[in-house]
Amino acid sequence: MRGVFTSSWLLQITMFLLHLLLFMNKSQGSPISGSKYSLSITTKVDVFPSDISPSTQPQPFIPLLAPSPLIPFTNNSVPKLSGLCSLNFSAAQHIMTQTATDCWTSFAPYLANVVCCPQFDAMLVTLIGQSSKYSGVLALNTTHAKHCLSDVHKVLVSQGATEDLNNICSIHSSNLTEGSCPVAFVDEFESIVDTSRLLTACRKIDPVNECCDQVCQNAINYAARKISLNDMSNSNGNHSLPRKTALVNDCKNIVLRWLAGKLNSSAANSVFRGLSNCNLNKVCPLVFPNISRIAKECGNQIRNQTSCCKATKNYVSYLQGQSFVTNLQALKCAVSLGEKLQKANVTKNIYDLCHISLKDFSLQESGCLLPSLPSDASFDRTSGIGFICDLNDNVVAPWTSTSYALQSSCNRTTKLPSLPTSTSSQNEIPGLPMQPYRHDPVESIEASQFKSLAIDVGEALGLNYACTSMGSRVATG
């Protein structure tokens, strides 16, 4: 009788604990972070939890508590804000949500250069600009800036952004102040600058033509220099060149914030992303380590093609672990590396010899070059975080002669090959696919198309990519 009582009592306790666990799971959300995802340095999307190595046997768990493997982790907590920031977050709620998605947890370091940080910068400028409608001020003081940046960070993290966002994008509270610019009030700004001219030039920009014509950029630079003269007139012109440059750059931020106050938040964000892409596509963001190994195996007369290509592909694999890049950035990177190698006496076209494509310069060995036009990540509760690949085919990286110079991609007289067509279903990369990336067949741009053009190959690729990314750009939520 006592044994029966004890067994019954233990069974009741066990059932009580099980029901308690199920209740806690429903009320608080699953504590199992098995659906968190990241991009590992080996350039594969890691479908394992960040705290469980693929080689480690996972601990057993109650099946009823496990989330769907395709549902991303979301932090639904309400952030505790300082209450000391007067920025109107509601006026830019949509772009704050987009920023959190673009800077999503472990994706952020790999999308930082092209997607995350440009969007974060645009969002901060827009927030201050929108608030200037009521405050009449285009900058925050030092104390206010600290509170606001902290609150913005908390809001973004609560929506899924990485905790390390400020560090990744090198954003400090001083970025929200006027810096060294002598003008910070809306009334003063409008008394100095030809605001109608500025607004006409920048109200809406074409993200392709603006990078070539620079209509809005020139208007911003002109306005920034004009308001910076207020400081120079009070200091007898005793400014060194570095200080003048910093002064004008700080004043550019003031100009951008004024524009953000005159446009709605979405329009302002779109303009700023377009302007930032003009700058980021000009340079290769990758850091090239020592090329001595390639120079040794491939320099002068190549004795062993296998050893040469192995050294080359190992080097390129290292580059792949750094960041996603746009198609235009990949072109710049290929040319830059080619120039370094040729200076090290590598005269043979090892890109062609070793089958190195433009997409090999971006993260993932399966190849993903982001569009040269502004693009965003998208969030879906079923498939997770997704973003758009602009190019899936094997366009051989250009190998240039020592006298070759990468020309501008703004030559309007160049006749381009036909453009590929694609759809979002063909180009979108879900955050947690069964494969690292999905590359459905698309109409390819054959390398021979570019080689047949009697023009600079880099120029042809650059122009075509700008147009291609327009054609394949898909709206993301």
C-alpha cells in the first residue's frame, strides 16, 4: 500500500513539473535558441545553434518544447529606455525595423559594409532630421546624444539587431552632434543656404545616374562648404587642410539632416542609401593579406600549375571569409589583387588559369554578389532572413596588364550586351535554407559577351551590373 502511494505521488509530481514546463514555454516563448543562425568564417550559413558545435552531440530535450527549425529567433522583449531622448522614433518606425533586419545578429559583420552600416547611418540621419521639424535643431548636444544612441541601440536589439552594432559600424554618440560645424539651427541654416536648389537636386534621386552626374552630391557639398564658412570667417581662415576637410564633412551631416526634415522618412532613407552606395562601390572593401605564397608558386614561369592554383584558391578562400561585396566592389577587388600580383612578377593570367570568377571575391564559395544598387535584407517568419543576389553565373575575373587602368563605369556611349531577367524567387537567398544558398537557373551573362566588346572589360562589367541590379531589385519586407 505504501509502495503504491509512493509511486502515485511521484507520478503526480512528474506530471505537475511537465505541465509547469509547458505553461512556461507558452507564456514566455521557447527558451531553446536552436533556430538562431549565423554565417561561419568558413563561408557557409550555419544551421546549427551558435552555442552547439556541429561535432557536438546535442543534449536531449522535450520534443514539445522545440521550435520549428525554420522559424528565426526573435527578441520580443520591450526595451527599457532612458526617457531622456526626444527623438521621435514613431516617425521612423518602418526604417528602424528595416535597420534591425539589415543588421540581424550574426549576419551584421558580413553585411556591414554594403547593407547594415549604410542603413544604420541613414536611419540616424533621418531620425534627427525628422525631429528637427519640432525642435528646430539639426544636432543633439553631447549628453542628449548619449541617451539617444543608447535608446536607439536598445530598440534595434529588441527587434533582432546585433548587440555589437555600434562597434561594427563605428558609431559613437558624437556622430549625433554637430561636430565642428558652426551651424546647427534650422533657421540659421535656411538663412545661409539656397534651400530650394538643394531640395530640387535631392528630393528624389536616380541611384544609377546620381553616381555619375552627382547632381545631389554637388548640391550637398556646396551647401556644406557654404555653412562651414561661418566658422572660417570667425577664425581669420587659420584652418589646416585636414581640419577644413573634417569641418566640411561635419557640415554635410547637417545638410543631410535638414533634407531628412523636408522629406518623409522613407524618401529620405532612400536618398541617403543611394548616396552611400555611390561611395562604397568606388573601392574594394576587402583587406588583402601577404601575397608572397602566390608570388612564389605563380611568379615568373609557372613550374607547377596545380601548386599555383592551390595557392591562389586558398588565398581567395581567405578573402571570401571577410564580407559580402557588391558586383562593382568585386570588380574593383579583382583588379586590385591583379595589380598587386603583377607587381610581384606574376605575369600569367592566373584568374583564367585557375578559373577565378568575380563571385569568388564575395562570401560563400557558391557565390553571392550583392546588387550595386541599395538592397536590404528581408524577414519572413517561415524562411528567416533573406537577401538578394545579383549574379549567379561564372563571369571570369578581369586580369589586367600593367598599363591597364580601371576606367569609370559612367561612359554613356558604351553599348551593353542584353541584360538578364530574373525574379525574386530566383534571386532571393533565405536565411535558413537546407542548402547554404539557393541558386536557381537564371539567364546568365556569359563571359564571352563581355570579351567580345572592343572596350574596357571592367567598364563593361561595371555598367552592366548597375543596370542588372535595377532589373533584379525586389522589394523586401
